[in-house]
Amino acid sequence: MKFNNRVKVTGMKAVDVEMEGQRYDSTKVFLEIPLDDSKGTAKGFATAEYSFGKHDEFDKYKHLPFPFEAEAEMEMVTSGKVSKVVLHAIKPVAQVK
């Protein structure tokens, strides 16, 4: 199930290394996510990490001031037992004040 969502991008991190013969090439995106306050025991926001392609994705956004708001293309997928949200694309729309 694909959907678009306006998000706050709080950070990004690129990794491109080889360790013990294994190559690690990725970009992680950190998005601000509201805490579940339905039980009255949490309030505010946390940051969630999403995989976002290879290390060169970082180069497209590193010039921007962080945090920034973006339109995100996301998809909810499941293995049949576990559901997760996958981040497919982000398009910056505004700097956060």
C-alpha cells in the first residue's frame, strides 16, 4: 500500500565501506515521528531510521540545511507476520523554522 506523507527529515547518514570482505553501501534517513500518546504515557516525538538506497543518495541532499520538510513516498509492506514502512522517495519542500 503506497502513500505520500509530509515529513520532517532530521538527518541523513551515508556509509560506503568494505569490512572483512563485505561491502556496506547505504544511506539512512532519520524522520521525526510522533510518539503514541493513546495511553497517556508518552508525549512528543522520536526519530525513526529508514533505509534509503546507496551512499550516493546522500549527495543529493547534503547541501540542504537540516532539518527540512519533505513530501515522502512511502509504502507499507508485510512478510505476513511483520509489517514495516519502506521509504521510496523524498522531495524537499521547506526548511524547518
